[in-house]
Amino acid sequence: MMPFSDEELINPVKKSLEKSLPILERDGGGLEFLGVKNGVVYVHLIGACKGCASSGITLKYSLERQLKIDIHPEISIVNLEGGEQEFARL
């Protein structure tokens, strides 16, 4: 169980994601941070990352791994193709 509220996670998550952003940008991609709900981080992959066959691997083994190291081992990350509109419906 996540010992932090979603609100408490926002700033640490943003800082953790910033560490991994250069990896995405190097390949012409990026991400938009959408928010945190129930300990799950929601992002929208953009640029070259959008639709890339390797984006799932990057999401789990780079971004999520860094979040687990920086914040908590139970945190996870999900890419929402629909961006902010899809996040608003969660």
C-alpha cells in the first residue's frame, strides 16, 4: 500500500520524471505529466515516443524504474494515449 496521498506524490513524481526526460528527448520524444490517482502516475507520451514500439519498454524499465527508486517500490506509471481528456474521465 502506498504510504503517500496522491497530492503528496505530485512534486516528487515530477522531479523523478525530469531525471528520465533527457532519455526521451534524445530520441525526439517527450511526455506530459497528467497527474497521480491512487498511487498510479499518468503521463501522455508525445513526439517520437507516441506510438513507438519501444515506448512500453521505456515506460516500465526507465521511467517506472526511476519512480520506484526515488519514491516507492509500489508506484506504477501508465501512458494515456488520450492525454488530459482521458485522464479527466478516470
